[in-house]
Amino acid sequence: MRKVHLISVTEPLVYDLALALHQKGYEVSVSGDGLTDAVLAKLGEEGCSCYGNGWFPERLTKDIQFVVLGATVRQENPELIRAKELGLLVLSIPEFIFQRTKAKIRVVVAGSRGKKTIISMIVCALKRQKLAFDYALTSEIPLLSNRVHLSYEARIAIIEGDEHVTSALEKRFRLEFYRPHIAILTNLSWTPETDHASPEAYHSTFRNFASSIEREGKLIYFEGDPVVLQLAGEVREDITAMPYNQHEVIEKDGQTYLKTRYGDYPVYVPDRYFLINLNAARLACRQLGVKDADFYQALSEYSVSLQP
């Protein structure tokens, strides 16, 4: 059985990755700072080895196939130091996710706002069409039981692009690793919390993201954001840039409907961004083989179910 060790399991994405790897057949050990007795007990129930709260470098052995680092792990972490001494393969989370999805169609949703909603819509449509997919997300999606799912069978991988620094290994940003076949870019709104010193540095990261799209790939972008619009105009010639904006609706008898060429679909619109995000998800699903009519039906059922 292949062995893997994950450092900083107190990070939600690391925790869910540990569970996903165990379910896939790996022998998984984990460590973290700030682990409670309840979390330790849960990890044990799930079949992951954990030796207590803190770091245990003496537990790392040469037969570990690879070590995965959480984003908060520092260079002076004793387990990271020990892994390097043993010559173990050390990967950041985005590096590991890319390696495990290289043979799949990668859909990466990036931007400052709307990622969770767009991913929820894509998931809803794929589930209704019974299309298998893997995923690696930083957000919790109500339609999914956790943040990570890995399989051998699925040909699609949905990834939430995060613009934070990847790990102590290097200072590249997470979304630069994924090399999407289908990239969705919502809007760009810089804040100091983004790990970027300036708006210009922030925008540069997303230019690098757009440049990382696979050959003949697709960039689905929000044309209402001037920076995103400019970025889309700069992409390589082999990339198809597909703009989106707010979907048209009509009001009938106190009910809102999506106005489409296939008919009118009842929809619940919780906020002003919902109809913008909907078009991004629709275009992505179209690239994955979901017909627009099927997408509208799925989104109608999904949104109406959210209505208070």
C-alpha cells in the first residue's frame, strides 16, 4: 500500500484531502498544530494515522511515497526539514492536485467573487446528467460531502482557483499550477488579504493564470469587469475567449423566469450576481457536454429549492 504523509491537517482542505486519499487506498498519516481530541478521534475513525497534537519528525520514514504540505507550513517546520533530509518527494497541495488530474479535463474557477456559486451550479448540472467528476475546492459546497474527491474513472476535475501563496516551498500562487482546459474568470478586486502587495501584482497573477491555460483551451470571462476584459484580449491566439454577462429574465404572475430559446424556466434569484454567475456556469457546462436545455432545467430545480 502506498504511503503518504500530510502536514497541517488543521487546514480544512488538507483534512479533506487526507480522507480522500485514504478512501482511494493510500496509507495516510497526518500531523498538525492545534488538533483537538475530537479531531484526533475523528481522524482515527476515518483510518488516518495521527500521533497527537504537534509535529513528529521521527515518525517520517523513507518508504513514504510523498509528503503534502498545507499552505501554512513554514520552512522551519521540523517535519518538512526531516522530509528533505530523507529525500522524500514533497509537494504543495496545488502541485499534488495537478499531478492527480493530469489526465482529466480541468475546469478551474478563479476570480475575486462568485466562485462558490458558479461551482455549485456546475456541480448541480453535472449531477443531474449523471456525469462523474473529481473536485478540489477551498469552499464548502452544499451539494458535496467534502472539499476533495479523487477517482480513476472521472474524466472531469473541477478546481477552485485560489490566489493565495501555495506553500513554504515557493511563493507562486495556487491557481498558477492547475493549467486548466476550461478557465472561468469572474472579476478582480484587490485587497491586502490576497497576499499581493498591490493591485498590479494581483492582476499579474491572473495574467499568469490565463497564460497557463492548456493549448486550444477556453477562457470564460466576465465582460463587465474592465481588467478582466483587457486580460481576455491579451490571451494567446489558440485560446478561445468566451464572454458572459447577466442572463435575461422575465416576470410573470409574481414569478421570475429565465428567458431562453427553449422556453421560460422558473428561477429563484437570491442576489444581483446570481444571473451573471449562471451564464458562466452554463458556458462551462456546455464545454463539458451538457446541453443548455438540460442546464436550465437543472438550475431551475436547484435555485427554486433554495427559495426561503
